[in-house]
Amino acid sequence: MRAIVTGGAGFIGSHLSDALCELGSEVLIVDNLSSGKRENVPQTADLAEVDVTTAECERVIRDFAPEAVFHLAAQMDVRRSVADPAFDARTNVEGTVRVAHAAADAGTQAIFFASTGGAIYGEQETFPADEEHPTRAESPYGVAKRCGELYLDLFSRLSAMRAVMLRLGNIYGPRQDPHGEAGVVAIFSRMMLQGTPPVINGDGGQTRDYVFVGDVVRAFLLALRHHEVRGPINVGTGIETDVNALASYIAKAAGYTGEIKYGPAKPGEQRRSVLHNQRAAELLHWQPQTKIADGLAKTVDWFRNG
């Protein structure tokens, strides 16, 4: 199979690219390396160093004519989307439109989109949220991801291309970048291993649905395998973990016994987020396999030995 992975030199994308290469796929990674790393690119994959917001990216996709496209390239930082919504829209809306349009033109059979299960729903009315929950994002990032879903649905209806939008929980694991557009797990792991007190924004009672990266990769591969599956699918554990508990898990794995500090809450972030995964179980036969304590221990070990 010929597959393109946009953002394939990044955190989630590189793990997915590894898995596709191991399955014998011919993989082309499309990544501008603004946050991805060249050393994350599998030896058997090719790299096109282009930005998804450019016409050059469209040309690369059409020339390669992939059977499947996995679109993971994104502006991932909720806070940056609040500070610069235009930049967020260029990357997450225009980039998705260009990728999807080119994939449809190239005769791609299926496109798989890394959407968001947290930011897209906003402040939840029901817990956990299923795919029918209202989408009332409270950040430009969430709005842009929902926009991307709508464009993918459109292009799939205008072509023979199947579109699957995986609404991901908060992903963590090895290779997550502790700098820049980073997740809290990576930041806290690095700081605690260095003996630096981490800072929790707000009171630490805000919750997220933390999913190990290996479980997410498995969801993408199952979506590829189940040819009848279309539309949005939550990929989460169905378990809420607050930041205070998360910090405790990481401290235990890191052997950190120092202070944990608190700072002001950040704008654009909802209080609670947790995803219902029944649709993933029914359509993909997917369930999370990694308990949070085990996944965090693996992640901390990677930061310790990296």
C-alpha cells in the first residue's frame, strides 16, 4: 500500500509511520520539520519537506498518488490558537483543505484525519461525550478542527474517497516534545526528572482523557482495515484524570519528591473533557490497552533515557 503521513516526523505521526513501514507499506512523510524531527523518520520511509498550506504539498500528493492519506500535520497548541487564530486557521483549515483536495484528485481511497475529541466539544453537557454531542468549541483550535472535519466530509461525498475523522483524547507517550507546542505530560516529565518544580495552571481540578500513543496508532490502523467505516469516531479511554492526579503519577514514575507549584488558569481551555468510546469499540473493535500509570511510566522512562 502507498500511504502518505502528513506530520509524519512528529510525535504521533512518527509512531504511525513506523507501524505502516513495519506492515510493508510504501510511506511518504510530508512534514515541514517546524516541530517534527528528521531523526523520527523511519529509514524505509521517504520525506518530502514541504508545508501542507502550499501548492507544492498538493503537487507532492498528486504525484505520489497514495491509496491512503493520514493527515496529522497541525498547529496543536490551544493557547497559540487563542493568541493567533489566523495562523491556526491557515495551518489547520487551509492545510486540511489542500491535503484533502489533492488526495481526492489523486484517486486516494481513504483519508484519516487526526481531529480532537476534547477541544471540538467545548464544555461538555454529558460525560463522557459521544460523537453526537454538540460541537461548541471554546478555542480557535477546536473550531478549525471541526472545520477540517466538514471539509473532509464534503470531499468524500464529491469523490470516491472514504473519510474517517478520529477525535483523539489527550495523547501522550515517547517522542512527545517537552518544548514549544507541548503536552502537559511531556513538560512535567522533563521538569520532574530535572528536579524542577512543575507549575499547574489553575487549581489542577481540570480533567482530560489521556490516551497512550500506541493505542492511538492502533486506532488509525484499524480504521484503515475496516473499509466500511466513515465519519467521526472518538478515540479515548472514557476515564477522566485531573491534572493533580496526573502530576502524582508522573512524580512517582520520575522519583520526584519536590514541590508542585500552581499558577493562573489559561484562557481557551475547558474544565472537563472525557470521551465515550463505544463507537470505536463497535466499528473498529478498538479498546484502550494501556493503563495511565503504565503509559506514564513508559513515557518517563523514555525521557529519562533519551
